Amino acid sequence: MLINLPIDFNMNANLGYLGRNKNECMFEMDNGFITRVIDTGKTYRLVQLHANKHNQMIVQFIDSKPTKETEQAAVVRFVREWFDLDRDLFPFYEMANVDPLLKKPVQDFYGLRVVGVPDLFEALCWGVLGQQINLAFAYTLKRRFVEKFGTSIEHNSKKYWIFPTFKQIAKLSPEDLTDIKMTLKKSEYIIGIAKLMDNGELSKEKLLAMDNLKDAEKSLIKIRGIGPWTANYVLMRCLRHTSAFPIDDVGLHNSIKFLMGLDRKPSKEELLELSSKWSGWQAYATFYLWRVLY
DNA sequence: GGCCAGGAACCTT
DNA sequence: AAGGTTCATGGC
């Protein structure tokens, strides 16, 4: 399958983001090829993708199973969503090119998209896992969680993991998670979220139906374990609100500190002032600023 | 070895 | 509503 990429899409910029941590367990990267499992709705299929020289993404099933058209369509949909291919970034670049803080990052990483986490449960778990610990440890926790509770597809004696489903996790008790060294609180949060999704109170469809960002944010923050940071992180990476803004993010603070040569992190007032021109594109601004450090 | 990490809940004022 | 404390492990 071929997907025509936007003219301002740069595969290497996106690969750079995806390859930033060697401990990533949800996909494999090798020489520009990404291999991962994609949920087609009814089946899990092992897929490999890479970009060719004609600005196209080539998507191939590599598990040698018969493929239905519905699966092809689902995979293409996933890839489009994963890399935010249907977004017109012209207004963002127009704004960022004259923004003192964003100017250099958008030059250095031009063509980068907000790489998504299309699965809501995965996005929420990744958000909760990442709270108040360093990113390297967060990746370790995610790997342990996935390898203990997820399933996998084997290919060439390698395992390609499928993120644990909320249905599986909803059945667990917090103690089941403590031996992977995640805190009891986080275990409670993740199981609580899984239960809300399992009983249908929380779903991607419901959140997407709230066209107002603030409504979706409020409904997420009501959930135990989800605060302003996690809510906006998920709105940014899963629900794809370009104006979601995890303003409390330490990585964002450190990036700004670095770019401005400060000897301290920016204050809340400074953050609001610096981001005042980013309206509508806070998520993209944040993502590019993260790339400066990670 | 000590500081701090892609925060949030929970407890005091 | 604000402000301080606790969670808790591990990277650097």
C-alpha cells in the first residue's frame, strides 16, 4: 500500500523522534523501516512501513496472512492518524517561523509531526506511567507492563507487542502490578482507568465527540490519577487537539530554560507570556520543544 | 550519593 | 484557594 505524504512531511524527522529511546517496546526501527503490530479492529496485523524517495509511505503486511480490504483500510487509517498526515501545518509553520522560541526548533526538525498514540488506553497509561519519573525509567516501566500483561506476535524469532487491553487490566488488583516496580498509586490509577473504559464510561469516541477542548479536559481531570498534565498530554497525542497544552511539563520547562539560556526554569507567568502567540498550536509547539532535549 | 524526574492526590491552613 | 507533603523508583 502507498500513502502519499504531505509535501512538508519529513520521514527522517519523525524517525528521529521514534528512535530517541532504545527501550521502546511498541515498535522496532531498523534502517528506516518501522515494524509494529496494528490493530485493525478485528485482527492484529504485523506491518512494516518506510518512506520512499517519492515522498510516499510504503506499508506492507509482513505476517503472510490473507489480507482483507477492511484491514488494509484500517491500517492506512492508523498510519494517517499516527503521523497526523491529514493536518495542514502551514499556519503552524507560519507562526513558528517568526516565534523567537520556536524558530530554531522548527528549522532543525522541519517535517516532524506530533506522533500520536492512537489507542486511548495506551495513551492514558503512558501518561500515568510518565508522571514524576524520568523518561528512561518510564520506558522501562512501560516495557515491563507490556511484557507482563500484553500479548505479542512473533516474527523471525522476535516478539512484536500488543499493548494490554483495558479489558485485561480491569480484572487486575493493584497488587498485581507492584512487582514491576510501579507505585501502588499508579497501579490504582491504571486499573481505575481500565474499569472506566471497560464499563463504557470513558471512551475515545466520547472524548472526540466533545468538540470543545475544555470539556474533554474537564471530563478527563475528574478521573483519579489524571491531572492537567496527563489530560493535556492525552488530548495532544491521542485526541489530536492541536491546542492541547501540557504547560506543567518539566521537559517543556527545561527545553525553554535551555533555549533561552536561563539559570532556572521559566515561571508560570513567563510560560503564559511565551506561549501567548501559539494559540491553536500549543501541542505542536510543545512537541517541537521536546525534540530539542529528547 | 544526592538531586530530581514528560505529576497528582491528599492533607493542612 | 492556596500551599506543603507524600508517593517511591531509578537515572545520571
